[in-house]
Amino acid sequence: MTNVLDHTAGRPRHPEKAHRPDAASPKKPDWIRVRAPVSPGFVATANIVRANGLHTVCEEAGCPNIGECWNKKHATFMILGDTCTRACAFCNVKTGLPGPLDANEPAHIAEAIAKLGLAHVVITSVDRDDLGDGGAQHFARTITAIRASCPRTTIEVLTPDFLRKDGALETVVAARPDVFNHNLETVPSLYLTVRPGARYFASVRLLQHVKEIDPAMFTKSGIMVGLGEERNEVLQVMDDLRAANVDFLTIGQYLQPTRKHHPVIRYLPPDEFEALKTVAYAKGFTMVSASPLTRSSHHAGDDFAKLKAAREASVNR
């Protein structure tokens, strides 16, 4: 578990959480445990990330799958810096006032992708409410740089909600990523405590608007469970996403980054994830990934191939 009071550049990682009382979570069950990242593949990926001065959500958010993914030379790159303007109760990314954008970041991302030989890449970011376009143009420049350097690499973006940033979504969609992902994260009733800077229906509308602009673009969203939501609320989120024509749903177990973050209310056993997956497919999602360790970008390349195959199969019926 990461220490919320660790200092970076002389300031707390989460200043808004530093004085909160500790919130204890239940002991992790056996199905949550993962191995420490020590493989040669992990080290090789880490070296490429460091050499290009890049940030990854794998590290910043404390993803439990980092050992497996980096061993396979898979990484989710985080652009727009490493400091988020929001302070979601579940997230371990550093919060505060971000620095200026790095104009060379898109080129460095493309160079790292080429070195890793990635067939599929996920590009995400911190929230940048301080920028007029929320960082949308930087997303577009990054996509363009990857296309130029690695034309065979498919690109998945995992964007912020671009709340009150007119034209931002259109800028990203115009750059033509292969998959547009935006996570709802949790059910509407928990937004005030878990995701206070966001608006549930604005996020649903964002995903719907992607399909209105480009009906052929794959859309994707994910939620965490174990935050205190009710099962019927999860099913309603599925319905809302299907109403927005979202293709791909991910459901994973929330894990508390530190005692200052929102506690885990419950660890769902694997069979409950299987049941949710069955229901999601019945509601019409083309692709569903649901397990305790499922994360938005975990197995993203393999899942994208399955997503394309499923669409092609449905067209050919």
C-alpha cells in the first residue's frame, strides 16, 4: 500500500487527503493477490519508460497488473503530466496544480512505442481542468505522432470527461483513435463521494456523442465495484451505457490505494464477476471483461482483436 504522505518535489502526493482520518478496508482475499514485478521484461519496459521521461498510469495509479503487463512490454502511457486537477476519492494519481505541457511528449511517446514494438497502445491522461481544451489537442498530437512513427499500431484513448470544454471531444475523435474509452468509474449515487469533480450523465453523454460523430468508432467504458454500490445500480449503469451504444464494458474490483482513500466496502468473489459478465452480454455489449483484477487497459490489445472479430462476425451473420 502506497503512503499518501510520501512527498514529491517537496509537497504531499495527495494534499487534499493528508488530513483525512484513516479508512480501513477488509483484508484482501486470496483471489486478489498478485506477484511482485521483478521479471527481466518488467525491467526492460521500465528502462524504456524512464529513458523517454514518460509517465504511465500503471505506476501512477498503482495498478496491480503492472508486473504481468510490463513483462509482456505492454504499458498504458499517461500524457499531460503526472498531476491531476481533480481529487477523486479512489485514485492514487498525484493531485495539485499541474505544470506546463511538454511539447515533445507526443514524439517521446511514439518513440517508446516503437522501441517496445507495441501492436496496440493505450493513451490516457490526468484531468487538466486548467487548460482551455482539457488537453484534447495534446491527445490529437499524440495520436498523430504514433500514426506517423508506428502506422501498424492500433490506438486506444482513455480520456477525461472534458467537462465544460466545448469542442474538445470532437478534436480527439477527429484524430481517429481505434477505441475511445471513458470510464464511468462508479454508480451515480456514489459520484458525490467517489468522483466529486465529475457528472455521471455528462460522462454517459460524452460516450454517446462519440458514436454520433463516428458510428464506426469502438467505444468503451469501465466501472469499479466494492465501493458500496448495490447490484441493481450496476445493472442500471449497464443499461445507460447500452443506451449510449457503448461496445465494450470492463468491471473490476476497487482496491484502496492508501488508508486516506475511499475504503473497500466489499470484495466481490470471482463468481459474482462472472454473473455480471453474463448479464452484460445479455444486455447487448459486444465485449465484456469482468474479474477482480480487470482494469481498463489490462489485455487491451487482445481484447481489441476480439472486439473487432465480434463486430465482423455480427455483420456477416
